[in-house]
Amino acid sequence: MGDKSFSKNQGLRFGSVLFVIGLVFVAFNLRSSITAVGPLISSIRTDTGMSNTSIGMITTLPLIAFGLFSTIAPRFGRKFGNETVVFVALLILTMGILFRSTGMVITLFIGTALLGLGIAICNVLIPGIVKDKYPQKVGLMTGMYTTSMSVMAALASGLSIPLAYGFNLGWEKALAVWAIMSGFAVILWLPQLRKQNKAIKGPTLAKSSIWRSPLAWQVTLFMGFQSSIFYCIIAWLPEILTTRGVDIPTAGWLLTFMQFASLPATLLIPVLASRLQSQKIIVVGITILYLVGFTGLYFGGNLVVITFYMLLFGVAQGSAISLSLTLFGLRTENAHDAANLSGMAQSGGYLLASISPLFMGLLFDTFHTWTPALLVFIFLTIAMVIVGIGAARNQYIFHKEPIKLRA
């Protein structure tokens, strides 16, 4: 009897190790294929003859895919199992990376759309899987995969130029390299297909829609405003820095430094958030960091001062994205609701994020100065804290109802 119990415990531990490894490699692929493109934009434009507007769509298209397909993913997860759908999404992601790397304009856009679809599905379903398998360790597991995602995103951005020019791969093969990483994720996720939970079934006393929950909308808007700030910074910060006396290569390195500065926060904030009854103090802290950074950037300063602002941005960004993902588990009672909230928040959030960088570019084209854009950053930050205070309160999205299946 004791031997059987020991063997069962060993099997559970081994299964947990396999899940964590698979989770980390899935997370490696959730941003790297997107951040790898930015440094190669000029090469892609030169080789394809595309306009700046068309080139801009390459970075915007994945965000649009995130927004459009995020609400669909939970339905497929309930029907076929979350783990199975994530596996298929990884295959789609790998196919998209390879399509994008053929060198033709049409496949560049088709591949980008496909990888956006694959990432969107994984983005939505992973929080639900974590909630299902580790309901008492949501913060720790969220911190783990968020940090893994951020590390590889920063590395992908930094490796693009060396791969393209240092190894003479060109932009096509430099982007194709990331199919190797997604291929590893496909293989390492295979053990999760053997045992998975289908949708949770329970009493259906009163049907409620997540779209009618005020708390769900606050989580969605918090996700949207923090995503808008992040992608606007990624898109336009180097340009803003050049108007503050920073040369282009240094501006690029400052952007990389900012991303690496976010890593400790992506790991620690989910753990801290899960131990707090209310996460309002974290939301306020993020807001202060952003406001100090944007105000300081408005007035400018020497390189040391600007580097300090980049540090503030990095800590704020890492805290904001990891808190957003953690809220999907903290504001829900079960894996089903977590997947639905994740789908709603990421759909609305990324659609808002896809519009914001284009709007800031339009402001610069109109006024020929980045001052209005910096004011928009401050507005987004204030809007984020307003909805964030509501999203951070200690409450479930369906707190007045028993745990049950909700459409």
C-alpha cells in the first residue's frame, strides 16, 4: 500500500515537472516571434519595397488577431479541452512563423496573421489551465510564465540583428529561427494531452454573462490601458528619445534595458498579488512609476536621468502586465470563468492596444512634436489607475452566485 502511494506521489511530481517545462516553453513563444521583427523592419522594407503604412501593419496585425480571436478560444477549450487547443495553437504558430519567412509580401502578412492567431489562443487558455491545475499557486505559476515570456521577448529583440547580419541569415531566416523554439514547445506540450480536464459542469441556477459584470469590464479596461501604454512605448519611445538628444543606437539599447528591467517585477508581482486581499497598492505603485517617468521625459534630462526613467518604465510595465494576467485567476472562482475573463480582457485589451500606437503616430504627423503623445501617455496612466482600483478589489466576477457553468 505504501509503495503504491509513493509511486503515485512520484508520478504526480514528475507530471508537475513536465507541465512546468511545457508551460515555460509555451511562454517562450508568446512574444518572441513579434519582438524579433522590430529591429529588422528597415531590411524588410528595403527588400520588399513596402510602404511605411504597410510595414506598420506587420506589428499591428498580431494585436488585431489577439483582439478578434481571444473571445473564441474559451469555446474551443470547453469543447476539445484547453490542453488540446493549446497544442493546435502551437502548430498554427509554427506554421505562421515559417509562412512569414518565405520572403514574399503575401505570405509575410498571412504568416503574421497565423502566428497572431496561435498566440491569441495560448494567451487566453494558459491562465485557465494554471487556475485548474494549481488553484492555490496562481501567483507563482503566473509569475513563472510571464517572466519566461518577457525574457525571451527581450532576447528575440536583441538577437535579430546578430542573426540576420552576424550569421548572414538575412531577415527571412532570422525570423524563421523562432520556428525551432515553437517546435520544441509543441514536443514538450505533448504530455499534457494524455490527461486533461474538460469544462467544469455544475448547476445552472441563473445564467449570467461575463460581459454584464462590472468587475470583468474593469479588469478588461485595466488590461487595455496597460497594454496600450506598453505597445506605444515599444513603437515610439526610441523616436521620442531622439528628440531628447539621445542618438538612435543608444535609444535602441535603452529600450532593451527597459525590457530587462521589467523581469524582476514580472516574477515577484504575481506572487505578491496572490498574497494580498486587495491589489490596489500595486496599481497605485505602477501609476506613480509611470507618472514620474512620463513627466520626467517631458522635461528631458541627461543620459543618466533618462536611463533612470527607463528603469521606472521597465518596473511599471513588468508589474502591470503580470498583475493583469494574475487578475484572471484572482477574480474568478474556477478555470472556466478564468478562461472566459481572460478571453474578454485580452480581446478588448489588445484591440485597444492595436489602435493606440497608430493614434500616437497620427498625433506626431499632425503636430510635428511628441508633446501631445506624452500627454496621452499621462491620460492613459490616469485612466488605468481609475479602472485598476476597481479591478483590484477583493471580489469574484460572479460573487453573488454559486460556482457553476456560466455562458
